[in-house]
Amino acid sequence: MQIREVIQLIEQDIPLSYAEDFDNVGLLTGNPEATLKGVLITHDAIEPVIDEAIAKDLNFIVSFHPILFKGIKSLTGKNYVEKALIKALKNDIAIYAIHTALDNQSFGVSGLLAKHLGLLNTRVLIPQSGTLRQLVTYVPIADAEKVRQNLFKAGAGTIGKYDQCSFNIQGTGTYRPLESAQPYLGEIGQRHVESEERISVIFPRHLQAEIVKHLLMSHPYEEVAYEVFTLENNHPEIGMGIIGELPVPVDEEDYLKTLKTTLNLSCIRHSALRGKPLKKVAVLGGSGSFGIDMAKAAGADIYITSDLKYHDFFRGESQMILADVGHYESEQYTKMFLFEQLTKKIRNFAVALSEINTNPINYF
Ligand SMILES: [Zn+2]
């Protein structure tokens, strides 16, 4: 098995196309064609983790955060990033990062946090825009079903708990084959009139290339007429953060205690309590100050995230409690999730969970 194949298995469920533009995801070092010895899952691919991979004879590190984030102009080992990269390169260890591609999945970083906190009726807090597309094509009636089947096979027409969704309407198509054309139906130089079906399907953005490939493969015309539109409505499962509800309203102080126990925290930084029970909870794993206004607008009683600054704690006003539970702590379930996903998919190779806690923040 090649490292490239492991990457394909990861990206089947977590396509990189939903990563944020500022991010640096995917393969960061190493040769994708190299033969896999085994996988090491970590949160941060820092030097001690590279050492662990060497000791365990694993040559592919799957990391949550990208160790290489900003462009570099030299590689001399002058800081912790370069030290890790140089050691990985010298030892033929490939490093891969998934980061915001996983943040933007409803089952991802925030989804895992919401699940462990037992939130019900969950939905994505900040849906990503431009994630849904529509394909419209025109097919001779006799060939319509074959084309529809192929579009479904490529993943078009899946909406929530339904698949094979499409809308179909019959009408009249016209065309005139020109000199060197090889028309499936009709004569050169004469306008042809054909009864056609207009098939329309929606699909998530990352499937577009595959869906168009299946369309062109199965459509009988030499020139396939089709249109792809970006939709204004969002894919409900793609975006940052999760909002949900507690089964019953809970006293604020009791909830902070539960939060501390569940997430195994030594402290929580939080804004003033409001003196009324909590019901609606918004979570966003990792740095989440950008989501404060959305959580508030969605009616959250508490927003659980990390990396909040002094002034951020004022922004809940008297409506919403802000709770900073720590960056690593808010993302703590990610490593195990990646481990379980890969263990399910790769049976004949070692997949190891790094034993190193890479959280750089300590509490005294
Ligand atoms: Zn993070």
C-alpha cells in the first residue's frame, strides 16, 4: 500500500476542498508514492512525534494541525517547525494535516465535542457558503434513465436521509449538426428536433469533477449540453461549530462543573453568569472568537470555544455566557476520531495513536 492510497481513504470522508482558504492542509512532507510502513496519528507533528514515528518504524504521520502553516524561505532548523520538518525529511517520514477540512464537517471537531457533551437537535452553527451545486442536463428520453443512474452513482441527488433525488421534465431540444459532426441522432446540415428530458440534481461541491465525468461517460451526445450552478442555499452538514440543546435546562454553575469534568479541565475561563438555567449550547473546537456573534444570533445560552481575548468576554452581553475551555482541550477528541476512522479502513497496516500530549499550554 502506498501513502497516496491512505490519503485517498482519508479524503473519501473528509474532502480537502472544504478546508478554509487560509489553511495549509494535505501532504506537507514526503513522497505520496512511498510504500506505507504504518501510520501515526497526532494532534501536532512536532519533533518528539517525529522521534516517536522513527522509534515505532512508522513513516506516515497524520496530524490535525499543519506543522507547516506559513511559507518559509529557508530551511535551516532555526525553530521548532523547521526542526520537525528536517527530521521528517531526513527519515523519509511523510506528514499530512487535515485541520479545517475536518473542522468544516458536522461530524468533525465541533461535532465530536457536541457529541461528548450530549447535545441534542444539533446543527452546524456557521454553514460554509457555496457548498451546494446543481447540475442540469438534457438527454434523449430513451437514454435519460441511464444518465440519471450514472449521476446517482457518482453521488448526485443525495439530500439528508434521501438519495436518488432528481427533478425531471420532458421538452423539445433542437440542434443542427455541422460539417464534421458525428451526431447520435439527426442529419448533417439539418436542424434536428428531439424529445428530451431535462434532468436536474444537486450535489456537494467536492463531487463535481466525478459527477461531470459520469455525465459525459453516460450521455449519448457528441456535445453534451449541461449547466452547473452554485446555489445560495447551504449544505447543512458543512461548516464550523455546532449548536444544540441540553435534554433539560441546567443551572449555569452546575453546567460549568459538568463541562469541567467531561472535558477533564483544570480550569474554565468564562464571562459573568446570567442567573438563569442553560438550554441552548453552541460549541466550536479550536480558536472560536470569530463565531461569537453567530452563536449569539442563534440564541445560544453558552458558547464553548477557545482562544478568547479579554474583550471577547464582553461580547455575550447579558444574553450568552462565553466559556474558554482551552484550544487543545476543545479539540481533544479529534486524535481518537482519526485513529478510529483509519483503523476501520486500513486493516493490514499498523495505525498507532501517538502517546505524546502535544498541548503546549500548562496550568499551574
Ligand atoms: Zn486548533
